[in-house]
Amino acid sequence: MPKKKLLIKDKIFETYSDQVLEYEKEPKSVFMFCKKIGIDESDFYKNFSSLEHVKEAIFVKFFDNAYHLISKEKNYGKQSPKEKLLLFYYTFFEVLFLNRSYVLFALTASGNKMEQLMSLKSLRTSFKKFAFGLIEEGNMQKNSQFTKHPESLFSEGAWIQLLFLFKFWIEDKSPGFEKTDIAIEKSVQTVFELFDNTPFDSIIDFGKFLWKENFKMT
């Protein structure tokens, strides 16, 4: 990507998130947004089709940042799919932590759950592609065709898991969000025991954890 285009894109990301937090509302139009930050509309449309596109792309940027960080980890390529997913979740929520005020606004301010999910539409595509690759890698390690799992189905399950962790993290009031770390560990353990067809211990353990935290999926 040309340096000028990259700089404009980063400026749009930064200014959009700053504006919604400062004014506690989203910009009304591309025209007003561009006028405010001093760029031509043509430069905006070279990068994004709409303000909603910017909102979606910010979450993809969080994903890309987390993936870039974990892919640079020593021996990342040698880790198991389970270890890679754990590492991604821990890193992704660290990235979200650095941008918590924006994430909370984007996912809770409107109160419209459908609108909130639309903000995560592009993130869903990126994450499912990542999860698909992990499941595919896990299937390659299985000897029997009967123990392999459909990548599309299980990548959708991984996306639902991520939505659950989003909600848990948003509502987590523990110091340093330590309970989110526990939820990540236990949910990944449960998913991979299901993947390996040995679910009972982790499902019971995860259920006890949710019961203890009085967490409601509503």
C-alpha cells in the first residue's frame, strides 16, 4: 500500500475513534467528517465506502494487530492449533484493552444488538478465516476421517465463542480483567476437548465457572 494512502487510512482510523469518544456520537456524514479532519472526500473514498465501513475496519485492524504480534512469536509455527488460538485470544483482548473506551462505545452505546453485530461483520470474516485454518490444521493431525470436523461449521462455532468472550470482557469488573483470562482458558479447553471428542471434564468445569460468575448469555 502506498505510504500516502496508508497515512490517510491511519488518520481516518484515529480521528474517527477520537471523534466518537469526544462527542459521544458518530459523525453524521462523510462530508462533515472529512471537513473536520481536513482531507478531501476523494481521499476518504479511496480507502472506505462509508463511515460504517470505517467502523467495521477498526475491528479488523484490531484483529490484524493481534495476528501480526502472535505471528512474530518465536516457534509460533510449531505450536498446536489450541495453543495458537489461546495466544490469539490473549493478544487480541490486550489490543482491545488498549482501546477499551472505543470498543465499549461501539458495542454498547446504541443498544441495538443488530447494529452492534454489523460493526463486527468484517471482523467475523477475518476471524473465521483464521479459525478455519486452525481447524484444518487440527484435522490434518487426525488419522481417521470419522474424527475430522467440518471446518466451516467449527469456524462458525469459534466465532460464537469469540462473541461470548466479547460480552464477558465488556462486563468483567475483575482487576486486570483476570476473569476474562480464565474464561478464555476454560472456553478454549472446552472447545478443543469437543474437537477431540472428550468433552465432559472441561464442559463441567466451564459450566461451574459460569455459574460461579453468575454470567447470563442475554
